[in-house]
Amino acid sequence: MLKGKKIAIIGAGNMAEAIVSGLLKKRLVNAGQICATDVDTQRLAHFRRIFKIRVSHDNHKAATSSDLVLLAIKPQVMNEVLGGLDLSRSGRRLIITVAAGVPIAAIISGLHPGTRVVRAMPNTPAVVLEGVTALARGPGVTAEQFTMAQAVFEAMGQVVVVDESHLDAVTGLSGGGPAYVYLFIEALADGGVKMGLSRAHAQLLAAQTVLGAAKMVIETKQHPGVLKDQVASPGGTTIAGLHRLEEGRLRGTVVSAVENATLRCQELRQQAIVSRESPADSSG
């Protein structure tokens, strides 16, 4: 699907690095197909050294010579970057954005009517090619283009397709989810240390246990509750531990964490929309 396609990646940050790494490791493209741009010369030198791809400071030139443009930039600079792209004939070019909180409509209005946009919400485990990305399809995106977008992010892990209206919930769940899991791993390891294990052993045991449990859910396709019950023998040690977790309202607290993160994402998105729509202050 990506064979022969030229790809411009605007922004050479960590997520861009994960994307380039995944595409090359999965051999979906060769290095000559990719051009990364950024204002940071050191980051570009890093990309050129590690991946042997083309690099540039010229967003416009890279974008206009590509079939796919991936916007891996901060939301705060989106307007400035879009203004500099000047893709006046971008109807046949696919734009993918990973900028949190910037709607598809805002990307289209900042470029050209008819621009085809896919909005993506990946998460940080993409760096080790174990991420999950939610994709929302903009108007006019063809089946071939959307398949191309899916291929990009499948190189870094799993992909789910959602309506754009659900991306705030995705941000609250899988976007922030790694941080919630890191906290749980840290707490699990602390428990082991409290009971006499070395820090190194406790951390490895905790992290591998979470990794293995997650893989069981994905590969067996069984409900987590069913897998939990298989571990919890009657009158055993696991059910005693689960009882304490339920007393501490772990389940309800995690649900509330996802809810709070989603609501905060909605607040930030509305603030960004208001900021973009507000006229410049000319009062001096």
C-alpha cells in the first residue's frame, strides 16, 4: 500500500521517530521515500544518522513533493505550520495529523477546501512498536488513502477506527493510559520491595506480569474478568489481594481517571477552538 509513496513528516519529535522506525523496521517503505522536516538542526541530524532518510527545514517543499504528509507537531504551532505549507492543490494528497485537540475541520480550513485529512491519536508505547492508535476519517478520504493511513500506524502496533467525536475519550483512555499503568507497575513493585524483594527483581516481576497479562487479554480475546477468575482460586492468596483492591476502590478510581482525563481534553479542545477563532488584540 505504501510502496512507491513519498512521505513527508513535518516535525521530528519522538512520535515522528517512532513512526519512521516502525515503517522502516516493517519494511513498508525504504529510507529514500521519507523526508522529515523540523526547525531543530540537531533533531534532523539525528534522523539522518539513524534512519538514513532525507531531511529538510523546508516544510512546503517536502509536503508538495509527497503523497502523504504527516503532521507530527504541537497543537500550538499548527496554524503557523499550515500557513507555511500552502497546499493549494492538495485534494489528491493525504494529510495525517497526530496533533491532540486539533479537529479535522481546522486542518482543512487551514489548508484548502477538499483537503483529505485523517486524524490519529497514537500513544507513547508506539516508540517500542507496541502502541495503539485511534484513527478518525475526514470527508473525502478514499478507501485507498485510509488503508494507507492504517498501514502507517499498524507498523507501530494496533489500530482502531473511531468517529472523531470519540477521540477525546481515546485520549483519556489510551493516551493517558500508559501513565496509569506505570503508576500501577510502580506500586506493584513497591509491594514486592515491602515484602523483602530487591528493587530490581520487584520491578522486573511487576513489569513482565503486566505485559504478560495484557498479552493474554489480546491473544485469548477473553474478558478480563474471566481471566481474573482463572487466577483467583477459592480461599487463595489472589482473592485475598483482590478483596483489598476492591476495598480501596481501584476499579472506580481508574474509571474516574479516564473520565477526568476525557473531560479535561474536552476543555482544552474548546479553549483551543476559542483561541483560534478570537480576533487578534489590536488595542496596543
